Amino acid sequence: MRENRRKGLKQKKAVYQALTTISQFGINMLVPIFLCFFLGLFLDRKMGTSCFMILLFFVGALAGFRNVFLLARRIYSGTEERVAGHEGVREERKDME
């Protein structure tokens, strides 16, 4: 009974971690786009031009892609370290026996 409960808690934790990761990807992509877009809109209205909004939108998109890439790389390298760490613990346990 306890094992089933533990498995259920681990599954819930995994689901929440996945939702958190998905949310981080969305936020890391959308925030720079919106900030640069509105900054470009503000500059266009102040100066009476029409090029800053488009230019800064693409700058924001590039910044968002960079953020998502860095986050994905950090998550991927973190999972490798976690897996390697668990293997080391298993090897130590075998040595103790």
C-alpha cells in the first residue's frame, strides 16, 4: 500500500515538474518578444517612424529563442548529471555489499 502511495506521489511530482518546465519555456519565449515589441511601438510613436516595432520584434524573438535554447541546454545537462549521480550511488551500494 505504501509503495503504491509513493509511486503516486512520484508521478504527481513528475507531472508538476513537467508543467513547470513547459511554463518556463513559454515565459522565456514570450517576455522578450512582448518587451521588445512594446518598446518598439513606444519608440515609433515618439519618433513618428514605423520601423522600430518590426525590428525590435525580431530582436525579441531572437532573444526568446536564445533563452529557450539556454534553458533546454541547462535542463539537458542537469539530467545527465542526475543520471550519472544515481549510477555512482548504485555502484557504491554494490561495493558495500
